[in-house]
Amino acid sequence: MSTSAVTLAEVAAAAGVHPSTVSRVISRPDLVKSSTVERVTASIERLGYEPNRAARQLAGGRTGRIGVLVPDLTNPFFAEIVSRIETEAGDRGDLVLVAGTGARSDVELKTLRSVAGSVDGVVVCSPVANTAEVRTAVGSLPLVYVNRRATGVHSVVVDQAAVIELGLAHLRRLGHERIAVALGPSPYWSTEQRRRAARRAGIVTIAPIDADHPDQALDEVRSNRCTAVMTFNDLGAFALVHAAHDAGVRVPDDLSVVGSDDVPFAAHHLPPLTTVDGDAHAVGDAAFAALARLVAGDDPPNVVIAPRLITRSSTGPAR
């Protein structure tokens, strides 16, 4: 029989039980007599019935699905986080529903409202929507933020101040005094944390690097007579290095560049990129672990990931 043609009522009839008993066997077999569980399970297997997730929710069970929202599906840092969550979820037999939001609060909220009824919990990476609105959208659904702290929401964040401090310390050891820090999109919590860290260090901040027009960022760096720059992520660093090459600015001879994230191809870029690794692998693992504990009814601690500096050839002595 086709799985699409089989209903819960048909399974119940075949097993000689009430439909609610079938739902209970699916969601909480520990509460049903073993003989009944065996009878219902045999009917499910014989008929080829696939439990409907809505029915399991109504019975108080899990859907076996979690949602993950990311602002940019093309960014390798977020791709690694998603990959780790998928791996951990797969080990438990769960599925992961992934959606890109484009760092837009309206899309973020619309997506959350759409998935709230069909997942056991949701991880939101670099959220930009108001937390009160997010809470309204998901209700009591377990929620984990990645790279944003908010009262009442469990979070996994990379220490953004340490990202700036590690990069600046490295550049200063190389003798650089005029350093620029390129910020990220304004809605990001990470952007504000880095802005504050740069301000405390007395460092010039410049606008986010436009991947389509990185020459504008290069012009801003040069107009401030900076000999080194830290970018918001490795993708921005790649774009800036290419713009520098086109303008005849040598990296690292004329300009040292430090990225952030250590994406997989950073080591193979020309020149190989010095970067501050936010450890997306650890972020993804911690985010899934926190969500799994929330789904189980536990209260996990917030997690702060310590970044590390990876020195390569895009930085050199100040000249």
C-alpha cells in the first residue's frame, strides 16, 4: 500500500485500538503496554505508515526536526555551523531545516513563524530581529542564538572583543600603529561588539567592505594613512586584497590584512590569509548541544567561544 494513502485511523483499525493510542505509541511508547506497542508497531510496518509530524505534535511528541536560520547561505562560516548541526542532528536521527534570511528582520520573523509549528527548536545565527518579536514568533519553542546575546535567550557567541584584541596585538607586534577595523553589517550584535573593542583601543573603524566595490574600502584605508586593516570576515579580506592588487598596493609589503573566521580556503589564498579563527566547528557543536538540552527540558549554560590567531603571509612588518 502507498505510504501516502495510509492514515492513522487505518493503522488504528488494523491494530484494533483507538487512533489516540497509535499517536501515543508513536510519541510516548513508554506509557503504553508493551503488547499494544507491539501490535501497533506491526500494523505500522505492515501498512507502510509514515507518522505525520502534526499528529505527533498533537500527541505531545517530537517532530524530529530542528530549524536553523542563517543570514547568508553563501558564507563559509555559516555553512560550517550548519554542517556541524546537521552532523550532530543526524547522529540522533533528526532532520535539519535550513533557511537564509539575508540579514533582514522581516524575513527572519516570517521564517520563524512558518517553521515554529513543525520543528522541535530553532537555532538563529546572527539574528537581527527584535528579541521580543522573535519570542512572539516562536512562542515557547526552544531557541538558541548564535553570535548574539539577549536576555532570556540561550546563546553561543564568539568572543568578539577578543577577535579584535588578537588581531591588533599581532599587527602592533609587527610595528603597525595606524590600523583600520572594517565593521560588519550594522544590525549584527557582532558588529557592535567589535566597534566597542576598536574604540577602546583607539582604532579607526571604516564601513563594511562591499564585495562588489572593495576599492571603496581600500580608498578609505589609504585616506586614513593606515598600514594595516582588520576585516569583519575572510570574504571581506579576500575582496580587499584583490582591490589592493588591482591598485598596485602590495600585500603585505604596503598593506597588512587580517581576516576573521579562517574559512577553508583562507590558507590557499594568495597571499595565504592571516586570520582570527572563530571556530565555526565548535560554534555549531555548542549550538546543537544547547538546543538538544532545551528540547529535553534542561537549562544549558550560555557558551563563549575563544578565538585564536592564525598567522600566515598577508601580514608583515610595518614600513
